[in-house]
Amino acid sequence: MKTFKNIIILFITAGLFFACNDDEYGNLDALKSDVAPTNVKALFSVTQDNTGTVTITPSADGATSFKVDFGDGETVSEVLKAGENITHVYPEGEYSVNVMAYSLTGLETIEELPLIVSFKAPENLEVAITNDEAISKQVNVTVNADFAVSFDVYFGEAGNDEPVMANIGETASYVYQEPGTYTVRVVVKGAAIATTEYTEEFEVTAILQPLASAPMPPARFGGDVISIFSAAYEDVPGTDYFPDWGQGGQGSSWAMFELNGDQMLQYVNLSYQGIQLENSIDVSNMEYLHLDVWTAEDVNSIKTSIINNASGVVTEAPVTSILTPNEWTSIDIPISDYIDQGLTVTEIFQMKFEGEPWAAGTVFIDNIYFWKSPEPASGLEGIWQIAPEAGALKVGPSPGSGEWWSNDAQTVTDRACYFDDTYVFSLDGSFANVLGEETWLETWQGVAAEQCGTPVAPHDGSGDATFVYDANMGTLTLDGSGAYIGLPKVNNEGELPNVSVPTSITYDVSLSDDNNTMTIGIESGSGVFWTFKLIRYIPPVAGTWQLAPEAGALMVGPSPGSGEWWSSDAQTVIDRACYFDDSYEFGSDGSFKNVQGTETWLETWQGVASEQCGTPVAPHDGSVTYTYGYDETNGTITLNGTGAYLGLPKVNNDGELPNVAVPASISYDVNMTDSNTMIVTIEAGTGVFWTYKLVK
């Protein structure tokens, strides 16, 4: 049983304000962010003399003081400082001991703990001795027994005769120096003089392989990464990860290792090991070489070499990285570390890994890729539309001229299906014509008269296209058959259908009005100049959003909008303050970012023992800028990029993590109830509907 109370102890708070200056307490930020203690418990130590004397040592995370309600009707103890204990004499019986833990500002957490005091020797022992599943060479001992309060474990390692003590029903743990077989002796104690013992010969094992996958790499644009081996990106084809360069003669071997469907490279007794690329790669415009390495305790460091082949002249350079045993070491080597050694990096065709000490142990390697930071936005990225005004489209004998024709206000009304078309320039360099169900058609597209109608290929937005914007030259080039700005018939060669459909079109471009207005010009053939005026479209979702700090902001049930299975209450907002201050930023340029600060709410699937505030965990740590697509007509938002999410990071279209793979994109249904409120719904798998309420 746990209860949480916001209690302000006036003498503590007042003392802090009168006795401490701002420098000592960082402007009192620590007090403002104080939370109630967690993980409250107590160690019971009873004397074996039939007196019922019990020493109680309370502990908790985030507590500075304690009180103990002994549970026998006696008075509550005086205040104990962290680390202190108190002794109390009990008659035989069963008791509920309440431990009250207090934070610096007096926030209280109460934990109720059972205590049985009996003058009989412990009976009916149940002893479980196991190797820890996550920590190498750690042994856990759990004991249950009648008439017992605590137990001591002597783990039998030479040179260590000190027992580890724990309460009955809890676990005592110990990490051995070396694996092997040891005599484990358990002494079970109650209030009686007599104790009961248990002894077992137990084999201690070491963990020699990773139990969890390496951290998921962040989402990156294709031009910002060259992947050698990673499920997060598209690897260069034809790579040989296990070429035999004679390392087998050093006692080394190699294999592909699979962990819960995740493949990684396993190099056994690593002396040296190579990777052979089918085609040379140029990494001169990359900034780092990344790799994740796991090893037990036998390999202290790894030397990573990249090897260049410049017209038959082979050169290489190594960089050494220290490894942390029994966990993944994420390594990012600056490419400059290789260049500074005189290595040319324009024709990399091999990589090499060397273990230190030589051939002493096994390493597992994953996520080998070269990467660079994304280019900053140019000012062009975002969603654009033809300005809904007279003169937005015109043609004449010179740039900017409307001498031959210029649209009027009536044109905006008559061609509404055209003026709602959008031109989307994404941060990854992709371009899209988004036309909806109808756009304006001309007779060369197969209709009898100019009219609204279904978009006609290849000018229907279905093809892939990219863009290149040269701000210095004032030019914009679209690459992709059917991609266009303004009118699909207009291109550099002339006007369709008199010329062929081009695969590329270059426009003159200028930005104004703080990059919210774009003027496009193009000479269509010779002496025919079209001009288009576009304005930036700001979707209603653009801006910074947070979960509404109220009951029902998160809920889950068997139908959209249902909280039948669970719904957050007002206390959730307080307990998870580190989560409710997270924000979701939708840029007008199509960018999206999760902003979490130094802490957010973590769940056990993210590697913590219990749900709690903590440092954000990759890939859901907001370290990457993603992209989004908003379909106002259909009421959907799609987030693009591994780790991007709304609401809860575990929830996606396939189900809930960790039961499904981390997705590369997630689509949500959205309902803008007003300009500052958004209801987000997602079906996680089949029949599980999460609903979030966000406010701007």
C-alpha cells in the first residue's frame, strides 16, 4: 500500500529560505522540482534471544528523513535521518509496520511492511538460488519460511566471509569475481534463539553475449548516412562481413548472431576481422563513423580501421576505442581522426577491427554506418499554395509580365480546385504535388473543356520527385517526371503538348515576406515568361503542443475515445509532471520534434525497474528532427522517422512496444476541436484504441 501526500513541513521550508542564499540552492530550483520518495522499504534485524528485539533500518530513493509506526499500538518513532535505524521490542505476533519517508520539502510516502515475530525456530524453508539474467556472475537468493524475519547468505567466495542480509521474502544478491562452483550457505533467523540453515553447491555463470539489442539509431535522411550494417538504414549492397583474411589461423571465428530477431555481427576470439565492400564509397562529406560494440570482460578496446584504395594504392588508418564490459558501447569516430593521419577517404573499400588483448574474447558489433548532421533548412521547406488573389498567375513577353494574360479574382473562385493544390518541399529534399481528388484540367489533358477533374498522370502527384534550391543563384530545380510548380504544361522547353514531358524543370525563384511568399518565374521555350506567386501554407497543427494537464488526457479502451480500460486522473498529472511538460513541435516547414528536456516518464520496457521519471531513452529521446504529413481532409497526421511519436512512445499502428518492432512511421487520426485543441486517436494493433488530448 502506498499513499502520497503533499505535506509542507514549515520549519524545514522556512529554514531553507532564511538560512540559504540563491547560490547555495541554485535559485531553489531543486525545491521546486522536489518529488515524493519512492522505493520505500526497511531492513528488519532481530536478535536471536527470545526477547523480540527488532532493529528497523528504513531506506528510500529521494528521502532525507523517516518515521516508523511500529504497528503494535505504541507511539510512532522520532524522526530518523537517512541511514539511521531504531530498535523496538515486540511480543510474539504479526504486525504491519508503516515506514514514512519524507523528501527535502516534506513530501511523504508511506509503505506498509509485514513483520512476524515468533520464538519458534524458522520452519518450511523455501530457498531459490539463481544466476541473474541480466548481470554477469551475479547470484540472487530468495528465501521464504515460517516464523522467520530475515536471513544471511554466505556466498562462499574466498576472502569474503561477510554475509549479505535480507528480509524474508526478499532477495539477497552478490556478484562473484569469477564463474565457478561455490558453496552457498543460508542462515534463516527469527526472534528465537535457534536458527535454521540451508547449504547448496551452486554453479555461477558469466553472461557472454548481449541480452538486449544495441540502441536504435536515430532517423536520418538518405543523404546524411552511408550504412554498412544496420537494420535502421538501407545498407550498401554486396558487402562481405566475414572475409577470411587468415584470421582463422589466429584462433578467431565469426558468425551472424540473432537476438529476438535482431541480427548482429559476432567475432569470436577477435584478433582481426575485416569487412569487404563490393564497391568503394566516398565518405569525405560524412562527419562520423558509428558502431555499437558489446563484449564481456576479456576485450578492453577495439581498433577500427578504414581502408582506402586510390587507383590501386591501398592505405589505412586505425582509431582505438575503449569498451565498457557487459553493455553496449556506442562509438562515434570523427572522420577527421582518419584524415588527420593522412588517409584519403574518397574510395573506402574495406574496414578492419582488432581486439585488445589479441584474440582474447568475443565482440558483437551492430549499427556500422557513416553519418553527418542534417543540412539546415533553406527557408524553402514547407507547404506552399498559389496565392488566392488576382495576378497570382500571369504570362507575358518578359519576366514578371502579365501583358498576355493574368488571372483575376473570378479565376480564384472558378478554379478553387486548383488554388487548393499544395506544393510540398520536405527537409529530406523530396518534393510532392498534393492535388487532392480534383485539380484544374486543360484540353491537352484529355478533357473536352477546361474544368475541375481527377488529376491526370504523370501530373497527378503520384511520382517520386526531389528538389534542389540554390539560394545564391536564385534557382529551383525539380527532378522527377510530372513534378511541377504553377501549371503542369509549362517547362523550360515550351508548353505541353507541343514538347515532351520533361524529367527536370528549373525555375527562377525569390523569397520575400520572411520566407512566406515565393515568386516563381520560368521562360517557357523562347520569349514566353510565366510568373507564379505562392504563399506558405501554415497547417492548423503547426506550433507547439502538450498533453492537456487534466484528467482524461490519456485513455485507452475498445473503441476510439474510450477510457474503459484506463484513463489518467488528476493525480497522474502531478505524479508524471516530467511527462506532461513534454512538447510536440510541428514546424510550418514540415518538421516535427519531440522535446522532453532532461526527464520524461519511463516505463519498464525502456530498461527501468519501475515506472518513473528519468533521462529520455533512445530512439524516443527527441534527439532527431523528424518530418510529418498532415491531411486536413482525412484528418490524419503521419510522423516519419524512427522514434517520433505523439502521446506514448510505446503505442504505434502495429501494437505496443516491446511486443512489436520500433516503426519508421506512425499515423494518427486527429480532430481539431478548435484552433488550440487536438484529439489524437490511434488503434494500436487490433481493437486497442488510445486517445490523447493535446493543447497548443
